[in-house]
Amino acid sequence: MAATAAAVLLAACGSPSGAESDGGASADGELTPVKVGVIPIVDVAPIYLGVQKGFFEDHGLDVTLEPAQGGAAIVPAVVSGEYQFGFSNVTSLLVGLSQGLPVKAVAPGNFSTGKAGADFGAVVAPANSDIASAVDLAGRTVAVNTLNNIGDTTIRYAVQSGGGDPAAVEFVEMAFPDMPAAVTGGQVDAAWLVEPHLTLAVEQGAKIVSSNFVETDHDLLVAAYFTSDKEIADDPETVEAFTAAMDESLTYAAANPAETRAVLDTYTEIDPVIREVMVMPRFAPALEASSFQVLADLGLEYGMFDKPVDVNRLLVPAE
């Protein structure tokens, strides 16, 4: 979702390893090394926190976090086996699955907060604009970081839900860091932003006109961690260990918001004032097929793929 956010959010590579444990540990007790492709944005704070707290070591894994610009680099690296796991937004995973890519989601990444006006992503417009809600975006230009993905899909749905014509919105591809100035300068009528860029734009005078994730689904699953079919077949124990450690990390992150914000300092450069006031995503463990269905249906309706995607194929089969 936030591939271009990495332009201003700088990554810190590497992660610690430590005590021997079970789970993904090898027969001789050594930790199993795994590489995880991540985008250095607020969405991945739980995995950095989990590595820091030793949850992955507890499950026998020595995790190296590999920062990448976006899913375009992470997905092929996971499919080829360069990375054992990766992070991607849900729409990109659904598109990949529709194209025959052998990927499976193993743990949630993040969810919408479900609170209109207080989500980690939203559409903003100039304070003096006559755009007041999503329906007013019809016939306007709206900046998104990537065309034909989760941003414009959810905005179209928000416009349609309000009684507007989703096909009448003109989307313009633009990097998140460039959007606040583009809105202020009138190059676009509105822009879809995620944190910390959303808070920056609001502080510069923009107003929130649509919480597109919330308007799509109050419990919208925005992103997920995934692996390849080959990794599941070759090393199911490591996949199980990673999933358990990731779920533990998500649970801890949700219960300890101050620590979750603090870990951002280890892999991003966000102004401390912005970091403390911006809205963080909602974090929770466990995946369900229903979590993918909303975006699967919208992807089909708005032409992300040509035929329905069976979301059950995106989940690891139960034993």
C-alpha cells in the first residue's frame, strides 16, 4: 500500500538473534535463519517489536528484516525463495493470486481502526474546498500512491456508497511525500494519505473528507504477511513457528501502544512530535478468509482481476 512512503521513512537493517528454543529450531537446537521482506512504514511496527522482544527467538527463529521499496520487490523475492516471508497489502496479494503466483498469507499485517476521522489512512482536501465527503470526489482529481490498488479501490467504494459515480473519479499516481504540497498548491483536488503523511497534511491545513478504509469496512484487513507454497511444502515447521511468533508480536503490539510507537525510532525517521500524535493502525492476530473477501469482491467489481478470486486459496490449509 505504502510503497513510496519509504522515500522518507529510512530503514535500519538487521535484527538480533539469541537463545536456543523450539518451534522453528533445527534438530541440533540452532535457531533457524529466516529473511522477511518488509516496507519501512508504521504498518510493520509489530514485527520489529517482536524481534526486539525476542518472540521469534522463543519460537526458534533468527529473523533478519530486509527493508524494500514495496511489494514489487518483496513478492518475487518470496516466490523465488530469497526471502522466506514478506509483507504486502491485501489487494496486491489478491492480484498476485489471480495471476497464478504461489503465495499464501500467514498472519495479519494491520487493520483499519474502524473510526471515521481517526484512521491511519484518509483522503484530504484543502480546508476551503467544497469537497465535504467521499461522494464529492466524483469528477475530481485524487492522488494515490499506486494506481489500481487498495487506495483507489476503497475510494471508489466510498464514493459509490455515498451515491456518487466511482468511475467519475480521476486518479493521479503520486508519491505520498509529494501529496500535501500538491493539495495545497491545487495540482490535485484531493489526496489519499497514510501516516505519518496524513498528520503532516492536516497540520499544514488540509481537512479529512473521507476515511476510505473505514467506509469500506470497519474491520478492514489492509495488509498481511505471506510466504510461498514452496516454503510451506518444504518447511512447514518454520512457517508454523513464524505464524505463532507473528501472532504473539501483534497481540503484544496491540496491548502496548507506547512501545509500538517507540520501536518506530529503530527503523524510521519520523518527527517525534508527529510520531506521538499520528494514528496507528489496529493490530490483531489470526487470519480468516472473510477478512480478504471485501477487497476480493471490490477488486473484481473495479477490474483489478478478470474473474473471482477464491480467498481460501490465500490461506494455509488447516492440518
